[in-house]
Amino acid sequence: MRFTIKAKDKSSLARTGILHLEHGDVPTPVFMPVGTNGTVKAITTDDLKQIGFNLILSNTYHLYLRPGEDVIEKAGGLHKFINWDRNILTDSGGFQVFSLSALRKITTEGAQFQSHIDGSKHFLTPEKAVDIQVTLGSDIQMQLDYCSPFGASRRESENALDITNQWLGRALTKWKQSVENGYKGSLFSIVQGNFFPDLRKISADVCAASDTPGIAIGGLSVGEPADLFYETLAATAALLPEDKPRYVMGIGTPQYILNAIEQGIDMFDCVLLTREGRNGRVYTQNGPLSIKKAENRLDFSPIDKECSCKVCREYSRAYLRHLFKTREILCSMLASFHNLYFISDLVARSRKAIEEGRFTEFKRDFLSAYRDE
């Protein structure tokens, strides 16, 4: 992987660039739709291409458990298995191990956990996480990390960081061996340290010294207040090498994304857009709205008059409300398509604003009109 910086904003740290990956170039900043089980829920790969996505995310933990890496290997890799000829980033499974804390035990050797599907026991090491992602054929893979929860003590956070750093060294060795054997994907290291600035500094220094092709900022958007998120993100981003792509995991609202772009973040992902689409919540330039509300029953206007997606061109709020109330699958498909188009368009306009040296103005104007319900 190569990363080229194209433009820098005059009044912020925002920047544009290009990720040169095995399955094509990806302009940054970039939002990645999440296809946890090898599919972005309610969206076809043709839909993703129509919107313009060149990079999606899938989940190592879930694909390892079902259908199993052996199935995907026999299919010729994840790209062929899911009919996607563009790029795929896979996370290591670390966050799932974190979120299923009642079913796991972590040591310096690895993470022992029970499957949430059938209760079977598994042991995930940093080396195994690399091996699984190599089998999947990931264009970008993540190291296995240990994310301590919001509110964790300093001692717990130090222990989690120490394990994460040890795991990075082992993952790096295994990844380099895989590259020597023909694997063409890149490895990203992950900054942890909870919300302790000095631990974040230690972690960022370790990631920078590892010289992985990219660096992710982990341990954010885990229940902390927004002000603490913004503060920690800004402080951490400032510690990272300028020539590496920077990735913040798990953010999907316009406010979080625009603030991340302002701090020089290049990549982000979230399940929020499709999840909210399935629950009848759609995004507009003036903020999200609930399509299921009675006020939409006789509203034959599009979701967003300023949006040019196929949903806004062809369907009304009244029709979408009808689909939601009758529990038709089409509602999830249309609402998810619109939400992904909305966020993709927002990021594309952000790139244009950066290249024109007016990102701060663009962000201010957008957020002045955008209001949550």
C-alpha cells in the first residue's frame, strides 16, 4: 500500500489523499460501509458501486465463526465469496472480544472466548488474527488489540496497552512473513491507552516506531461524552506521523466525521447508517428524521430535496413510511441506500472543500443547518 497526500486545508489539519491499494485507488477522507458478515446489510455490491464506494469493512471475528475461514478459502477469498472486486478492510476481532467481555479471558498470549453463536470455545492470538485475514485476502488488516472500556482504571488501561503493544510486535512479525510468501495486504497498528494522555502518547510512539503502513486510533466512541471524544481524538491525531493514513474506528454521524476530518483523519467506518436505515431513521441536510412518524403519511416529497440519490429521485416520504409500517424489506433497502449515499456525498464534498482551501467554512455552514431530532 502507498499513501499519497494531495491537498491540505489552509485553516485546519484536514487533508485529502489517495490510498493506492491492490483493488484500486481510494480517495481520502473516506467512509467505509460495514459489512460485518460479508454483506453491508440490505445493500447489494452493485448498490455500493453505484454510490461510489471503493473500500468496505468486514469482520474477522464473525467470518471466522461463520461461515468459517475454510469456506471462504475454498471460494477463492472474501472478494470472490461476496462478489466484490474492490477493496476490503478487515478488523481483527479485537473489538468483538472487547464487547463480549462476559465470554472471554485475555492473557498476554491471546484472547480465549466463547462463540456467541453456539458457545464453542476459541483462542485468538495476534498471529492467528493475521493468518485469518490473510486467508480472507484483506487489502488492509488490523492488528489484534485489547481495548479497555470507558471508565477503566489506570492500572487496567496500562495492562491493556502493554498487551496491545506486545501483540503488535507479534502481528508485525507474522504479517511480514505473510508478505514474503505473497500476501499483498497491509497491516495497520492501533493506538490504545484509554483516556489517559500519557498512555496515548506511549501507544502512538510504539505504533509510529512499528512503521506499519497505516495507524488506527482505537478506544474511542465507546460510551465517552462527545467533548472527551473530540479532545482525545485531537490529542492523539497530533502524535501520529503525517505520512501515514490515519483511521478512527466506529464513527458515523456527520458531527463526528467532520470533526475527525478537521483533525487530519483519513478513514472512518460505522454500522450506524444502515442500522438507522433499518429502523426508519434517515438523514437530511437539516438533520435526521423518523420516516415512521404520522406527519409523513401524506408527505409526497423526497427524504431530502437536496439529495440526488435514486431513492430521493424516485420515492416519497409517504411511500417509505408505508413500507416501514407494513414491515416491507424494501424500506430497509431504500433507507440504507439513502443514508450511505448521504454520508458518502458529505465526505466527497468535504474533500472538494479541502482542495479549495475552505473546509472550516464548509464544516461551519453544514453544521449550522444540521440538527439532530
